[in-house]
Amino acid sequence: MTISQNEKRKIKRFPVLYHLVKPVLIMRAGKNQDSELPAIMANLSAGGMALVTFSPLSIGEKLIISFKLKDIQMENVKATIVRCENKGGACIIGIQFEQIDKAIADKLCKMADDFDACRTRLFYDDKSICKKDCSYFAHCHYSERKKQVAP
């Protein structure tokens, strides 16, 4: 993977905020259950994720993250806030996972690769048909392509 001069991420991400809201439960590390904060996942990678929340948070703050997608579940994952941007009352935060299960990390990398390959095919108007073995298929929002699924 080549990283452009403007792109600081070393791991590909894929979006999750298209037609469905993906809730994430965040908890400030070392705090009690009352410190649970809801958030919405915007994108995800094996290294971290972007979240939207209405709770003020700070760069460097330690969090515990839990979420479930159709085929991935992460519970009590330690993370650190590496970016925080206030946008009209909402906070967009970038978090970096401290450690995740290798099998989940591999699956997330594969999903990001499959998403990127699909986006490239769409850009070039490639008529390739989506395949159900695509690791991103369950999260795909390209309805026209999903209608033409090959076995």
C-alpha cells in the first residue's frame, strides 16, 4: 500500500456510516460504569476507528471500546484518542487501538482491501460482478452491484 503525502494512516480504513448507524459504546478507562458514552462509528481499520460523539473528549485520553458489526464483535478493547475535532456540538474522534486480536485485525485488513478494490472497479466502470465471498459484502452499500451477485 502506498501512503500519499496527505495520508498519515498506515492501515487502510473502510467506511461503515452509509445507510445504517453503527453504535459504539465507549468508556473512559479507569472510570466506573456511569462513564459509558454512546458514539457512532464512521470508519474502521485494524489500527483504529473514527467515531462521532456528543461528549467532550481529549487527545491522549484512554478509552475502552465495544461494538458489534454483522460479522465482527469487539469488546473491551483498549484505545487512545489521537485526534479530536469539535464540529458544531459533535466531536469527531480518531482512536488508535492499543491491541486487538490478530484474527480480527486480519479480517479488518481484508475488508479494507476488498472495499478499496471495489471502489477502484467502480471508478473505472468495471462491470465485474460482486461476489458473496467478498469480506466487505455484508456492509456494502452499492445496491446496484449487490443485485448482480455471482455465486
